[in-house]
Amino acid sequence: MSRSTTSTYRPGYETIAEKIVDFIHTSGLRPGDRLPTEQNLGEQLGVSRAMVREAVKLLTARGLVRTRRGSGIYVANGEYPRATAAINLSMPVDPEHILALFEFRSLQETLTARLAAERITHSEVRALEEAVEHNRLGAETGQWETFIEADIAFHQGIAQASHNPFLAETVATTFRLQRWAIRLVTGGAPGSLLKSAEQHTEILDAIKSGQPEAAAQAMQSHVQTVIAEYQAEVRRLLTGQTSPT
């Protein structure tokens, strides 16, 4: 798999998020105005409601929209701080610095897992359960796109459940910067998808049972596993070895 291919991959929900922003602008919606429902947005954009939901989560983390349970989706009115206004992680990451980014991610996600175990809502638990289910399905069937979409939804769902918009935004940004590295790991190590799916289940179980330290430890172990697999795959590529079968 070439680097040019891996570096240009974008999750579908990011593209849909951009289209929703375009819709807001072209429709002349103002702060406080209500957007169409997830179902209606999906029909207009030609995607599933689940895809729209992930896009809305991303836009919520960026402070562009707000959701109200039982009411709908609204253009943000500026009453909440914008995480992106204080955190600048838009710079490109050189491959030799990717381990530092993994280290940063480990610190971020250990904290989000701990906070999620303390603050998660019932609806957020259901969303994570759905992400884990799709993640395992992608792993078992070898459907990489299904796996990675659910993988990102899972990690960002935990960040959302921390109820800290700054953490949610930095986790989302870190995943965008790391995308090519994640593709490298999951694309070259047979069995890594299933291992990752199993670890996601362990993390979710700790969060659901309200065990902050267990959740943090499970998340740290998961990220460390990804780091080890990334390093092994880089060594394999540098030495010209073939992937194990």
C-alpha cells in the first residue's frame, strides 16, 4: 500500500461534516436555527443516518452545531468555548515524529477513558456499543473500511463521553494526523483487527461498569499495542520482509 494512498484517506463522516457546513451556509442558517433531522440530512446527502450522526458528533466537538435531546440539531450560538480556538494541531506530522504523536494520543485517551467512565450517559453507551459491534464485524469479515469507520467512531465517542470539548477536539485532530499510520498498522498485520476489536470491548466494559482506573489502563494498553504493531510494520517494510500469513 503506497504512502500516497494512505495519506489521502479520509473517513466518510468528515466529508459529510463538510457538506453539512456547506448546507448551513448555502441555506443561510443563523446561530440558533434548527437543521433538518439526521434522517432528512442523510436523504439529502445520499448517506445513512449513522454516517450523519458521526458527522454531527464531529461538528459538535468543533463547536459548529449543538444537539438537544428530543429537539434536534441547531447551529451553535457561540455560547460555548471553541476548542479549536485554543488548540492548534493542524500541522503535518513527519513520519519520524509519529511516535511522539502516539505518546500524545496515549495521554489524551487515557484521560478521556477515565472521564467517560465517570460521566457517560445511557445514549452514549448505546452509541459505543454500536461502534464496537460494527468494529468487530469489520474485523471478522476483513472489511477494512467498516473497521476503521467504527474504530474512529469508538474513540471519538469516548472523547465525547468525557464531556470535555477540548479533549474531544484534540482526539479528533490526532486521529486525522495519524490516519496514514493507522492504515499502515491495520493493513499489514493479520489478526491486528480482531485484537483491536477485543481491546475495544475491554475498554467499553470498564467504562460501562463505572471503573475509571480500569478504563484508563485498558485504553493505555490498547494504544501501546497499536504503537508496537506500528513499529513492527515499519521494521518489516524497511527490511523488505513479507507480511506473515
